[in-house]
Amino acid sequence: MADETKASESPRAEGPGERTAGSERPDRGERRPPRAGGPGGREGGPGGRKFFRRKKVCKFCTEKIDAINYKDVRLLAQFVAESGKIVPRRLTGVCTPHQRRLSLAIKLARNIALLPFAGRAA
Amino acid sequence: MNRTYELMFIVRPDMLEEDQDKLISTLETAVGASGGKFVKAEKWGKRRLAYTVRRFHDGIYILLTVEGGGGLIHELERRLRVTEPVIKFLTVRIDEEQKRLDKIKAIRDARRKASAAAPPPAETAGEAPAVTA
């Protein structure tokens, strides 16, 4: 368990986790219960996605953001890729009800030129 | 028939301040004539457009909030369509969303009042047992 924690240190540092520092602490392993089983098969593969197991939580649920408004470009832009595409739920961790509202808001914002449409030269 | 709408529209970036005000006031009188209620107008100023609209890269955003029925919106949209400097507009009905938000807020306030005695460090409390386990 302890070895595994050390081995996975560098790829996780690239990920979007906020817990990059202090990885030597023994409490790390206990934070994610499913870590012991899953990673074995994919160990050694290329890319930083191997240890992408941290349970993502919905930003709107945790920060208690009720209103997903199309005028709030700053907020919406966090969920739009560089290309203008809406980032899928599996990458952002947004829950289904919020993703639904989010996508509607993004589409409204696109309509009034606050956000770009996907696939067009900006 | 009292619905609340937001009309957001973009005018050409070279439109003068007084022309904008004139446009807003004509729309305001049109709202009154159609039996609606003009709530407020908000000028966002010049913003960069996410894509080109009628060969413009920038635009001046103006946001109106009105109350009224569908006929009012029909009239306002017709006016915006025939107004030359307006390059894009969007109408959104907001009262139902506002109602939903008010409901959530009411629930949340009620819950907060109920647990006013105990401090609500919900996130840290959930984290602590996982660490010590």
C-alpha cells in the first residue's frame, strides 16, 4: 500500500487534484477506499490518467451555487473547453441536474455571443 | 399574465452613448404602450464578442428587464429587428427560474434557522473520520 502511494505520486501531481503537496502523509491511502483494487491492471500505461480515481464532486453542489445563469460568463467558461465544446460530466464531475442546467445556460450564452460555438474559428 | 423577461441585445460598438439612451427610452415607452411594466435597463458596456456578428468583433451589451405578456415581447423583438444598430438580441423568461431559486433559498434559510445552535462545518466533519480511519 505504502509503495503504491509513492509510485503513483508523480502522475497524480499532473492531475487536477488539489492535494499534490504532503503526499508522504500516511492518511493518503485511506482517503480513497477503492484505490487498492482498481489500479493494478493499468499500471505502467502511458499518460497521466492512470491514477485518475479521486472522487470528483459537483462544484455547484459543494459551493451551493443555485443559479446557473447564462450571463455569468466567468462561471460558464470553466465548463467550456478551449474549442468551445461543453466539457462532459465525466471530466468535470458535475452532477446530472446541474450539468443539465449548465448546458442550457451555455447554449444561451452562445446565442448572445458571450461564449463561442464549437468548431468555429473564434 | 405577468411574466418577467430579460431582453439582452447587442448594438454596434460605435454607437454613441446618447443614441443608446434614446433607444432604451423608446423601448421603454413601447413597453408602456403594450401594457407591460419596464423594470430596469442595464448597460454592460463594450465587450468582445465570442464570434463575429455582422463583421463586428465587439459590441455594446444592453440588458432590459420587463414584465408583461407574450404580445409585449413580440412587439419589442419586432422593434429590435428593425432597429439598424442592433446586431443581436436574446429574450429569456426568468420568472420561473426566479421562483425556483426563491424556493431553494427559503428551504435553505429554514434549515439554517433550525440548526442555528450548532455550527455547520459539514465539509470538515465529513473529511475528519476518513483521515483517522
